[in-house]
Amino acid sequence: MPANKPNDLEKLIAPVWQGNTVYEESFFALMPRGVTENDDLVIPLLYRADEILSVTSATRAVTLTAGKDYLLSDGRLIIPAGSSVYRMKREEYQVIGEGEDKYPFLCEGGGKIFFGEGDTMHSREYLVTYTHSDAWNGFIPSAKPGALPKTRARLAGGEPFTLCWFGDSITTGANSSGAIGVEPFIPMFPRLVTMALAERSGSDITYVNHAVGGTVSGWGCEKLPEFFADVKPDLMFIAFGMNDASGRIPEADFIANIRTMVEQTRALNPDCEFLLCSTTLPNPMAPTFCYNHETHEPLLAALCDELGDAAALVPMTSVHRALMEKKRFYDMTGNNINHPCDFLARVYAQTILAQFA
């Protein structure tokens, strides 16, 4: 286990669909068409806010001032004219003509869409902590009844076990501040989950992560036996799909590959249990990257049913879709195309941990 457990771990993993306080919800101040720097900018939140407790930069280095940098009006977060909040102009986000060659992805409506790895988005995002009275009215992930009994028994008894992670760039922690080495150094979600399970159970959990960016499920079939040859996984998290869908890989091939990885893992340990994770969605304004991402979750759910109590679905597609009914994609992204920012990565952790609630 890593030693850098954050002192606010329980706040970071508190489910956004529970309670009456949202901790460090992210937002990105993009000006819609027709809005100028002289206009107020409305920031959609997951709930109607009763009281805003803080607004900071995503690095937490800058604390903004109520009344000057932000306002609360009728439950909404408002960025007024003259605020120190960085606003991105629409022509910077959707680049048409000069400057298009800086970006690789087409934008819906023409031109190219703003994109960047590292802290490109993180350095321009903000965090708001607030209280609310209204209840969550969207999709709520829940534990599959009777699933993962061996893992649950180990956690209940404080017994050691090996938790393995395999997938694409999202599971590498891509664009999480801890993974890219910038403030506030929030651990990527596989680390958060492992820390939380160890903290709550007292179990000594061996952490193994062999996720690799840019990969698809077929690659996973080729590499899993090699990467985990010296490991006996007790619980295996498998999360491919973002690149499979964007690469137009047929659904039948995708789910066949996931099934193969399950079989390969069972060859290493017949008693291994599985968390099969559906992907979050890409930016809907990047049309060449969007395809059949939403079709994977039902296939994974069916495979989990086939595997019985040895597997549980982590329904990130449904969770992300529910978040985007209330917020914009760009409020929750780490690269503006397909990676989560710290906030959405935390929701990954919360959704995984829901399987152990």
C-alpha cells in the first residue's frame, strides 16, 4: 500500500448521491455563445446549493472570494463579471481556422476541439463545496446481492488479499493530479479504492496495476497472462471499452475479449472474483471519438450474471450519464476528450466501493 493516504480520504470517497454536502465538485468556466466577460456565467451543479462553503482552484492553491469571484443565486453558482475565475472563450474551445493544427480531434459544428494532457484542464478548473437540501434523483449504483462473497469475507475478517487492476489509460489514473504529479495530488481511483478498503477492514491489500494507456480489450487478452504471471489475483478489476468503442471494435469482439480475460485470470487463480467496469463516455462534442460506448454496459451486466456471485458490475456508463444530465462533460474531464478529472475519478472510486456497501 502507498503511504500517501490523503487526510480527507473519507470526504473524497463519500458518494455524491448521498448526504447533503458535495465535496469539491469540479467545474470549467466555458463561455457559451453569446456570453461575454461582461455577463454573469451560470455554472450547473449536481444539486441546488443551499450554502457554498468554498470555491477554490482545482489545485486548491487559490481560494476565491464570495461576492466578488462567485455568487449564490436561487441555488445556482454564478461567476459574475470581474471575477478572477478564468473563463475560456468559445473560440478557444472550438478552434476554427487559425490554430486548428494544434489539436487532433474534430469538433461538432466545425473546426477542432480544445484538448490537452497533463494539467491542461486541471490548471483551468475549479472546485466548489456546498450544502444542499434536495435529494439525488438520478441513477444510483448498488451492490449486487450475494456478489463477491470471498472478498467480502476477507474484508470482514481483516485478511490479506491481492487486488489487481487492468484496463486502459483511465485505470492508469490518466490526468488525476496524483498521477501527473501536481497539487493537490489526489491519488488515482485504483489507489483510492485500495486505501479505502484497507482502512475500513484492516486488511493488508497487495496492490497490482498493469493498466496501459491507449489499449483495447484485444490487447488485454494478449497481455494479461504475461503481466500477471507471477501474481495470484484474489479480486480482479477489468475496465476496457473507451478505446474499443472509439476504434469501432464490434461489441461481440469486445465482450468475447472480456470473457477471455476472466478465463485467463481464473487460470491463475480459480477462486478469483471480478469487478467488470463499463466505461465513462467521451466528449459528445468530439464526434470522431464517439461511437457505441453505451452498448457495452448491458453486455458486461449479462456476463456478470453468467458468472454468478463471482462477478459484479461497476456501472460507470450509467453513473456518468446521470452526472451529465446535470453537468457538462467539460466540467468533469481531465483532457476534454475521454479522461476524468480528479472529481470524476473520485466518482469511479465511489461507484466501485458501492459494491462493498
